[in-house]
Amino acid sequence: MDKQALHAFLVESQQVIIRDLEEKIALDSSMADIDENDTIDPEDLSHQAESATLKQLFTQKLAKAKADLANLEQVDFSAKTSALPGAVVSTEKFHFVLGYAAIPFEFENKTIVGVSVDSPIFPEIKGKQIGDVFAYSDNTYTIVEIY
């Protein structure tokens, strides 16, 4: 597996999320501004409050997305022989990329799940090597390859 390409793919995906959130914030900012010279009815004020709430929510999500990108850029994606951040761990059931939380995604015809170091499964897999077994959520996994 080309882990540098995987890293670039994850970084680009995170940058897309950030751009989308920035666009939503800009759109909600323009919707939240009411021209004081216009006639204002209660519905306008309701929409203004709703837009301000959405802007706050998107701003929080944007801060988290930027922090996630900064963390991702710090993960060492060099070749690994044990299950540590930056490793891709293949089992007979799933492929895991360690050190970055992500919902399942397709890469090189493999379904990969991102596992952050704060995830409950991470301590179960950390430090394991090819041939080792770990269990999580009533499932047992055997590590068949580590990249």
C-alpha cells in the first residue's frame, strides 16, 4: 500500500471538509446580516437568530477540522512493523489506519477505518505485530499485515 498517497488522500479530504465549512460560515454570515434600513418583520429576526446559531456551530466544527488536519500532518506515515500511529493494520476483516479518526472510506480497493489514539479500540491494537490477535466489541481480529 502506498502510505504516502494515503496520507495525501487523507490530508486532501480534510482540506475539503475545511473549505466546505468555511463556505457555509460565509453563507450564514451573509444571511445573518439584516439591513437596518429595510423593513424588518419577526420572521426576519427568527431567521437571523437561526443563522447566527448555525454560524456558531459551523465555526466550532471548523476549529475541530483544522485541529484534526494539524494532528494528521504530524502523524508519521513511514513504514511500520507494529501497530502504532501512522501504521495501516490489515486484519482478515478490516483495514485500520492508526492515528487519525475517519469513517470507513475506500482507498486502493480497500475499505479502511481511521482509528484515533483516543479511540477505545486503540489500546487493544497498540503495539501488536503481524500474527497477533486483538479483540474489541465482541469481535476478534488477527493482524495479517502492517504497512
